[in-house]
Amino acid sequence: MTKKDIVLKVSDETNLKQIDVKKVVQRTFDCIIEALVRGERIELRNFGVFKIKQRKSRTGRNPRTNQVIPVPPRKVVIFKAGLEMKQKIK
């Protein structure tokens, strides 16, 4: 499912214009990204939690040459599904 699919479905179910729904959906995603950039945790009840996790530096290996390569520390986005989502997916 793409963002466009979400916009079309919400537009059909709410009888709102697609352009208005698209603006709301995009702004929602923008707010989530902005909060993650600030290091905040986003909790959407019954959906899940987005948060930033710091990965430590480590030693990697090039599979072709078998050469050892240092991998620098980095931040990654983690998503943990909420209870209601987990139950519906089962």
C-alpha cells in the first residue's frame, strides 16, 4: 500500500477531496519525521511506537574481499507495533 492508496481510501470513506486528504496525510508524516529528528518518541495508541536508537560502531567485513571494515555509529528508526495491531495481524 502506498501513500496514494491511503489518500484514495480515506477520501472515498470520508467524502473529502483527495487534495485535502493528501495534505493532511503528508503533514502527519512530516510531523512524525520532525519529532524523530528532535529525538522524540512518537506513541500512537493501538498502532505502535516510533523511536530513534543509536547503533554502536562495530567491525564489519566485506564479503567479496573478506577485508575488515570499520562501521561508524549511526542512528536508526525503530518501530514497535502496538497491542491492538499485533492482535489484528495474528
